Amino acid sequence: MTLNRMMAGFISAWTLILTACGGGGLEGGDFSSNAPASPEPTYYGKPTEMDAAQSVTVTLPTKFLYRGLSFTPGSSTNGLTNVVATGDAVPISFAEFHIYDTSGTRIQQGETDTDGIATFKIPKTAGTYTFKVFSRAYNDYLKVSILADIYANTPHYAAKSFSITAGDITTGTLDLTSSPVYAEANESTSSRIEGGAFNIMYNILLANEYIRRNIGKNNGGIPSTNTNLWWVAEKVTVFWKAGFNPYSYFGSNSPLSFYSPGERKLYILGGVNGDVKSSDTDHFDDSVILHEYAHFLEDVYGNSGSPGGSHTGNFVIDARLSWSEGWANYFQAAVLSGADAAYNNADENRAPTDPRYHYYVDTYGYRASGNTAGVSISFNLWQDGTAASYDNTSADLAGTGTFREVSVSRALYKATRDDMAEYESTKFGGGMDFSKVWMTFAGEDTAGHKKSNPVTTSLVNTSVYPIPSVGLFNNLLSRNVAGATAKWDAILAEEKQSKTTKDYAFYLGETTCSDITFTVGKEEQLMTARDSVKRSDQQVNNDFYLYYHDGNSTTLSLEYSSTKLNLDLILYKKDYVYFEDAYWYGGYSSDYIVKQSRSETVGATESISTSGLSAGYYLLNVKINAYNKTASQMNTNATYRIKKGGAVICGTER
């Protein structure tokens, strides 16, 4: 879930709040507290130099525990289980640590290595010391802070006391390898469940390592100042606390993990009202953590055009939202599949034999006596879309995949699996390299291109491609791979996707074309039983066009013929939120609509003037008015043309 400028979009399924919130909803700064928030503590990761002859060198491993996941597709016993044994604990890599004396004074600091080993020098003074490793890193490998709340902004930690004896002073060394510090995962052992914070941190490290390895910027594992050789993501801040629902910061009781664009902040669900046993938690849900981190990557490195809002994997939704959520679902599976392959020295593009790694899995509670626990969401990204149990594409129209989140996820995942990997009889992966996916997504390669000067054929070339969607992504990716692949094409056809913007944000150019036809409209539908507002089918009832306004006054008009269907013409701001007809007829307005023409007469010409509009990109929406219409009232065609100043203008690929 992305929480953004239009959080109102998430709520609008239940309430008409577009006007009440000014179209903007809540933003990340809209928190309330009795006291001002404190800044995050200064990061201390660089060791204080000490003379070897005057110091003791201490070696101490750091590890975190977590709850294991039992997952077999279709099993009734799926879900989080016991805390893993200490032998299966995971190293806390590249993390900040401090050492304190008995007075609480920090006398040394540093960062753990890739194996989670803290090695440090402290003065040759006998006594008891406290070691703390924090859920923070700011180095060449990882830049992240996992903080407990938005007020104190302090990181989580795992601690251990140790003593320096006369013998240690004599030898100058103290090896604590046999006695690691553990971040706990059992609330009975530590109510803070700090292992959850370090699991979040670990997943973000996995994502960084996956990208480094797969875009050719790993440099043999050796950091470099040359950005063509080495990559590390910019800092992200994560708020998480055991038993706490971060959505309550925004005044909601609904349990939720989300990302707040523009602020580079993730909010991960820790439970509800102190309950971590039976409520929904996400600190050990790798899929959810990586999904939210993918939204961060989209925000910072890609082109995030998502309006946010409620969504389900098998409902036709805004094409920008389906792309954003589909990308995030895909990325988590790609990272987990890649990490599993790397661990086993296998091809990272393989389809893992363990289905866990090509599923999206979201759990609640953990399995223990008296607990309610299980899996709330799971879907397979490595399967035939026409045979899928969730978001089945068999009955979809061509192009529907552009508006379907899980279809986007499956298409991306299958496209980036080895072209000899078989997910169904005679159906194979597309053989796409992640470096090409990243190039298309972020405009980055190993020849100096990045978001500030992106590859021309990328989503972040916003001067040409201001509105992202999977159709645009596929179009650009096909150019970046220098041609089509038959197996990729087969995947797109199966998922009812294409390599064109014709289904969404087709560019209105000065070309000649035939009239366009809506072939039968579709009744409005509720997305879920909780909805109170029916939604227009964004594919069947709407044609969306990217329009560049040069600043000169002109008239855009819609001429059409139909026996029943009534067409409207709406001009939106580029970064719009779709405005359902229920709001219009309810007397509400939207700041995202700059011009509109909504005659109630079937067949009447709709026209709008661009007078007074600033130059720039807009989204022109030709739509069927489906408000309160029955199937019989929608069961006909409408043929239309768009004119600018009296001349026909047509959609074209850029």
C-alpha cells in the first residue's frame, strides 16, 4: 500500500471526502503529539582510533532471531510458526554499534561486517561494559534507520554486557564468538521483539544486494566511489514498533503497512493494541517489507505516478496504481528468489523450487496454542494467468492487464525468469535481464545514466513520458532489449497486456485516424463489500489520452454518435485522482479536474476551452457516463472523434 498525497483515495471507497480534504487527504507531516518530535540521534559508525598497545580488541558476533514461515500452497496450516533456533539466527550486517562504560558514556563505536561481526578496540581498563547494536546503517552497503516511533525517533537495539579482565588486558584480545548478542523474536523473552526491526533491516539489505548484483554494480563486492561500478540506495527511514499499528498516526484503526512518498518513510505494522500473537503483524512478513521498500525505490529512483487508494488484485483499477502495486508485488518475489538462488550458488533468474519465493505472502498472528493465525493474502506469480485461482485473465478483454495489479506482477516475474524455466506445459519464462528492467524503470545503466540524466527509453524520462503505466513500461522495455522475444510476447498475451500506451495515456498528436468506438459499456461496480460508492470500469468505460497544452487558447471537443451511451469529456491535471460520477452527482468537486463538459443529452458535442490553462501535460478522459445505468442501458456502442480547434487529433505512440 502506498500512502501518498491522496490518502483520501484510500478512504473514498467508503466516504465522499474529496472536497472535505481538498483533494489532498492526509500527508506524512499530519501527525499529532503532545510534544514536538525529537530528531533522530546522530549516527556514530566510525571507530575511534586507539593504539593497539593501549587497547583490548574485542570480537563479538551479532545476530537476530525471527519466526519461521510454514507455507505450502493450499495448506490450512500456513503461517508464522516458532522462533528459529539460535543456530539459524541471521547475522546483523553493516549495522551501527556502540560500547558504553558503567557510567553510560559511549567509549567506542563502529559497524558490523558482512557476517555481523563487531570488532572494536577499547582501553585496557578492567570492568563491565555494555555493547549495543542498533537497527541503523549508513555506509556503502546500506542506508536505513528502523525507528520505534515518530516522536523519539530512536532506533531499536540488542544489547549484551561483557567484562574486561586482567587476562584480557595481558593478551590484548577478547574473543566472544561463542557468545553472540541476539535480537529476540519472542515477546516472552523481550517485549520489544527487536528481532522484528532487524528482520526489516535485513530485507532492505537483501534488496540492495539484489539490485547491485543484477545491474552490474557490485564490483566484486568491493565498494567504489565510481557510480558505474557500485550502487547503494539512498537512505530510507522505517517506523515500526511491536504491537503498534502505524496507521493510527493518521487517525485510522485499520491495521496497515504503507509507504509515504516524498518523505522516504516506510511504516511497518507491528500489531494492534499491543497484540503480536493473533493480530496482523508484518515485521516477519518479508513480502510486505520488500513490497513497501519497492514503493520507496519507485519514489526515489523511478517515476511514481500512483494516486494511491484502495485496490484489490483482481479488480480493474487506475492504471498508474496497478503499475505501482504490480511492480511492488513483483519486486519482493524477484529479491527473495534472487537471494535464495545466490545462497545456493544458482542462477538468480531461475524459478525456485520452493514456492515461497515466487508467492506474495502476508500473514497474521503466529501459530501457538490459543492464537488465531494464518495467511491473509497469498498469490502465485509463477503460473498461467488464464488458469490462476486469483486474478484469472481468461475472460479478460485485450489490454485489461494494464489495469490489473496481480496480472502486472505475474507478467513481470515470469518475464524475468529463465527462458528455459517452465511454469506450465510449453509455457516458459521470458528471459528478460533485470538490468534491462531496472534501466527501463530507473533510467540507469553502467554508462553514466541515472535519474538526473536518464536513459531516453525509461519511465523517468518524464519530459516525454510523464505518466507511468505497465503498457508504457513494456513499450520502453521492448526497445531496451532491442527487439521482441517470442516467450515474453506469449506472457503478455496470456496476461492480457501489451507493449503500447493505447490502453492508457495514448499521446494525442496531430495525425489522421479513424473514429474510435466504445463497444458496449459496463455497469459500475463495488470493489469490495465495504464500498459505498460504485466505480466506473477504467478500461471499458474510459479512454485516457495524454495531452500536451502549449499554453495557447484552443477548444477541445468530443463528437460522437450513439443510441444510448452518453459520453463526457474531462480534462485532468497530470497528477490526477479519478473522480467517480457518484461524487459529481452528489454535488462534490475535485481540484484535479481543470475543465469538463457533461451534457446530459446523448449525442451532444462536448467541448472545453483551454483558455487560462498553464502550458504542460494533462490527461484527457473520454468516458461513458455509467452512473446508475443498467446493463440494458449500457448495451450499445458509441463512436467518437476528438478535435482540437476543429481539426481531428488522434492517439499515437511516442
